[in-house]
Amino acid sequence: MVASKAGERGATLLLVTFVSTFLLVPIVGTCIDAAVLYWVKARLSSAVDAAALATARSLNVGQTAAAQITNATATGQSYFTANFPPGVMRSTIVGGGPTISIDETVLHKRIVTVTASATVPLFFMRILGLNSSTAAATGQATRRDANVMLVLDRSNSMNQHGSCAALIVSAQNFVNQFVDGRDRLGLITYQTGSKVDYPPTLSFKSSNPSLNSVLGTLVCGGDTNTEQGLYMAYDQIQNTINQPGALNVILLFTDGQPNTLVANFPIKTSTDNRYSATNTSQITSTGASTCFATGTLLGAIADGSAETATDIYGLNQTGDTYAVFNAPSVPITTASGISPISAPGCSFTGNVRYGRRDIAAIPTQDADGNSTVDGGYIGLDYFPTGYTYAGQIRPDMPRTVRWAAFNVVDSLAQKIRNDAIYTPITFTIGLQGNETMAMNQDFMERVANDAQASNFDPTKPQGQFILATNTTQLSQAFQQIASEILRLSR
């Protein structure tokens, strides 16, 4: 063993002290101060992100566009402070708070940017003359204007269980989630006919009448012309709103199944065998119609059969069909369906059941160009060989009328989601329990391009179907869809 001398031990102590002071302490200090800066930076990033999202979300609340800027900015400030309170790690926010800007130069879109920086005191690096450092962060969120067309079924079945009144309240609460002056809302109601009851407008809350006041006048009655209501909504998005850059949305509500078809029906020009209007279980021979002499007749036919729980669609093969009706517009305050055209020579003038005597067959397209066949989504009944109109779609069987009504809606829904210009998103809500026939969930999912639909296409705008089994769930469904639309707008 070699003994060290006293002088050598002193030199070692001096060396350790020197290394600790001028090398180890700065290294350890740098690590500690760096960790503090990193933690402050992470906390600051979370705070600006939260503030940006809150500001964008707050652009959905309020009465006017001008008030939105003030309210949204204040909300963003409060969210920032909640996530980064004063004095975090003894830091100080430069300027006293974040900078919140709302860029509205992009058409139909507002970009919220939140920036903030904090001065962070250093503890160990002061030995090297560094007293503080600065951490900075930026957060950004986007809010798109929303164009929303409400399409509401107000057919007679909605009078069951107080559903008509519940629909009014649910729709009004839905409307309240959107912003007057920023979002654009409109209303279409449908029964046997359909009508644009409230053209889409930015001032849906401040106008007189307001959208909610018009909703308050809604009464229920008539059949279920789903296609016409959906088509009118799509037409409003294309030709009235005409904003490709915005979030274009259709919300379709119904409590049952479509049962009405509007088309240019060919006139029956020769004697033919078909189910009788007076004895719907028998085939009878009927002569040519003198209704308008020649050509086609624009009108509607509806499934008028009694509904039973035992039938697959609640339809008798040989039940009633009702035809032909007048112009499709029915005011929201009118409970009755549209009236038959009064015309000499038309069998349906005296009794709507006799429309089957005037119509030769159901055409392969409805009045809006949608397919009644639709690639065989639901199969139809055709006149058999030996009939004058062999191979054509029968207008004298209620299930065929209803299935054709299904097909034209399905055809239109595909057309809507294939629109690459306006990229509409369709949401659907179904209320169960009013009608004997169960809600056709797959059909409603297909209309929405819901992920559960039998023909779901993930490459097209994806909507959502919500089934409500009572009026309480109906209100919740409207609120859920409103939240989803507002989420998509960000």
C-alpha cells in the first residue's frame, strides 16, 4: 500500500471542488432548469390548445356575429387561465395573457389562433449569468359555417303519444344550438306533400318570424312523402345556399316508412286486368281512362292499405292505393293531405282509390329523376305476361307503391352523398312506436351513409342514424346530432 502525502490529499480536494463548482453543478443545474422549461412549455401548449378549441366552440353560442368575437375571446382567455394559472413555476405570461386572433378571410371558415409566451426564472444557471428564459406556444382551431336543412316528417302517425308536440320542442332546442348571423338554417316539412316552410337564412333567430316561431305552428296529418322532403332540402343546398366551402348538412326525421310517390304517371289507354278499387282481393277488367285524354299525369300515389304487425312491411298485397293528388305544397299549419285534382274523365276525382284506373303503370323514375327500381334495393311487383302493361311496375298493389317509395329515397340518398361539389352530410333520426310497422333501420342507415348501413361507403361523407324509442330519446337524439354537427364544424 502506497501512502499519500498530505499535500497530495489537499490537491485532490481542490480538484474535486473545482470540478463540482465549474463542471458538475452547471451540468446538473442545466438539466434541472431544462426540465422546468420543458414542463412549462408543455403546460403552455396545452393551455393554448384548450383556449383555441374553446374559442372556436364558443363561436356556436350567442345572438349576433359581433357578439361572438367578444364572447368567444373571453371564453378562450378563461380556458387559458384555467390550464395555465398565474405563477406556474414562478413564471410570468408575457403581456399578461395570450393573444387570440380570429381569421375570417377564408370563405365560410374562421381560423382561431392562440399564442402565448412565458418568462421562466432559472435557478441554477444563474451561476453562468442566465437569470431567465422564455417558453412559447401556439394553438389553432377551425370553425366552419354550417348550413343545416331540417326535414321533418309531420304525417298523421305523429299525432300518436304526443309525438307531434315533442317533435316541435326537440326541433326548437336543436335550432337553439346554432348561431344567428353565422350558421344558416332552413326548414322543410313533409306529409302527403312537402313544402319549404322556412327558407334557409342566416337570421333564423332574429327574423320575424323566426324559425322557432314557425316550428311552433307545425301540425301533423297526411301520408309520408319522404323523397319529396329530402329532395327539396338537397335543392336548397344546391340552388339557394350554394356554398361549396361550408359544412352542408341535411337532418331527416321520420317516425315511419315512406309510402308516397310523386311521378309523371302514364295514362291508361287500353283495357287491362288489375286489382279492383272496390274489391281489393279480386282481379277485374277496367277500360281505358279518359283522364286528360292522353299523355302523362303529374301527381302522387300513396300506399293506403291497413298496416298489420304480421306482414313483413305491414302491407296486404291487394290493399288500397290512393291516387292522384294535386300540387305537392302543403302549409305547415295544415293537417289534411293535399287534395285530388278535380278533372273530368279522371276516375280518382270521385274517389282517390280509383286512381289505379287512370294510371297505366309506375314509371321507372319519379318526378325528380330518382329511380323507382334503384338497382333492386327492394324488389317490386310487375304486370305479368299477357297483360297490356306486361313487365311494367304495378300501381294497383300497395306494397309496390311503398317499395317504390323506398327505392326513390335510397336513389336520392346515393346522389346526395356522391355530390363532390357541396359534399352534403345526411343525418337521420327515427322515432319508434307510432306505427304498427317497425322502423326500417337499415333504410335509415343507408340514407345517412351510417357505418352500419348495408351499403356503407367509407369514401363518401358519413352521417349517422339515431333510433329513438320514445319522446324523451327523441329530444336527446336531436341534441346529439346538433353536437355532432358542431363538432364537424370545427
